Amino acid sequence: QVQLQESGPGLVKPSQTLSLTCTVSGGSISSGGYYWSWIRQHPGKGLEWIGYIYYSGSTYYNPSLKSRVTISVDTSKNQFSLKLSSVTAADTAVYYCAREYGGPIDYWGQGTLVTVSS
Amino acid sequence: DIQMTQSPSSLSASVGDRVTITCQASQDISNYLNWYQQKPGKAPKLLIYDASNLETGVPSRFSGSGSGTDFTFTISSLQPEDIATYYCQQYDNLPRTFGQGTKVEIK
């Protein structure tokens, strides 16, 4: 059973960089066929797709966030990461890591709340 | 970006009722549509993929249909544990986009 777990600071100061890591267990990031995704949800709102990465390092970012987002992968640790720079209060959200398999997002982490505040 | 429009935004129904949610895409997405269920404080859960295929382990009272731009999600007999917010999501194009969600409550 594949499991994903987000980790990282729950509080980030405005203008700083939000950094989260997703650790994958029960399966290998390098097995291919899967896209490792980040999705966020503002408090009480809907779901916003941030971007994804393939194990080879190929990425696609949502154009609405592209200038501030970097997603990377560390296959040796079976982890992938999200960096979001120059954060503001509008980036306060629950951040989910997830696995996309040919379109459907079939496994999700439990989510982690990141608050942007001084 | 492809815009996904769900309706209604919320609904209230009785246990045993048939519940229907619609999702409209701003352009033809063939059958590249998924439905998710999200309970409060939890991550979304995949229910339906490719517009009409039931994910393994999901009760058969859930179903989906449609293609092109118009899609329907149905709960044939609403159960108390179905209280949640439901989202459609397209994967025809990048970026992936979600509908705004439909909150289902018990009357």
C-alpha cells in the first residue's frame, strides 16, 4: 500500500520560501508511470493543482504559480519536494502531496497546514 | 486553462435519496474526468476515474457518466457516511483543474 507523508514547517514568514517534502513509502518513486504532485487547498476553499514531477526530473507547473514554484525529486530517499518563494498570506493553505497515475490522483498524503504570518 | 463548473455548490437530501451533481468543462475533455470525495479534515479520495469507472473498493451506489463537456455524478441512495464535498477534476490538459466542489448534507 502506497503512503505519502508531507513534512515541513507549519509557519512561514511573509517573503520567505515555503519548503515541504513528501516521503513515499510502499512503492518506489522511480518505478515509472507516475507523476508526483503537489496540490493545495486554501482554508474552506477548493483544490488548486500546483504542479508535478516525474522521477526523471521532468516537471510541469501551474502557470499561475510558475514563477515562484520549484518541485524536485530525490529518488535515493524516495522523496519529492516543493519550494514556493516570496510567500504571502494568500499562500496559507493545506498542502497535499499526491500520486497521479495516468490522470487519476489515486494516492494522497494527509495534508499539512502551512500558515504564512509574521 | 480548462474551467470546470460544478452545480449545485451545495445540496441537502434525505437518507436514501438519489443525489446528482453535474460538472461542465469549458472545452471538450473527452472522458478525462475524475470525481473525488473529501470529508472534513481529510484528503480527497478518488471515487470515479475516466468519467464512469468505479475505483476499486468504492461502493456501487456511486456512479459517473458523460463525455465531452458535460458530466454527471450520482449517489443512488444517499447514506449518512456520504456527507462530504465532491469535486470533479479534468486531466485532458495541463494544468489539472478542479471544479469548485459540491457540499452534500443530510436533510
